[in-house]
Amino acid sequence: MATSVKSNNNSVLYAVHPLDDVPEEKCSVEGKGLLHMSRSVKASLVTLRIYLLLILALSVYRLVDLLGLFGHHATK
């Protein structure tokens, strides 16, 4: 944030670091209720959840396979 100070018809800007600045007032979310989501947003979120679960399952399968818990595979 830059603070403007005028002195002797000269404009001087002082840079204020965010940690040294006055804290801003946060918005309250109480009483706002649930957000309305369209069908496409809901479908996107469900698709993302299914994708993440699939990736997690494949990662666990690969880890178990690398640990050798499935036994030896038949090789030619």
C-alpha cells in the first residue's frame, strides 16, 4: 500500500509493508447461507472428486505393487 503525503506542493509516496500496515476488517460469513451452484458447477465438482479418488486409488495400487504385496507376476 502506498500512502500519499503532500508537503510544499510536492507529492511524496511512502511504501508501507503489509505486515506494518493497519489490519483490514474481515468480512463476516455468518447468516450468508449456502451458495447456489448451477448444474454445470455441481457436475464439474463431482467429476473432479471422482478424478481425485481415481488418482488416489491408482497411486495406492502402484504403491502396493511396488512393495510386492501382490506376489510375482507371470512373465514370458
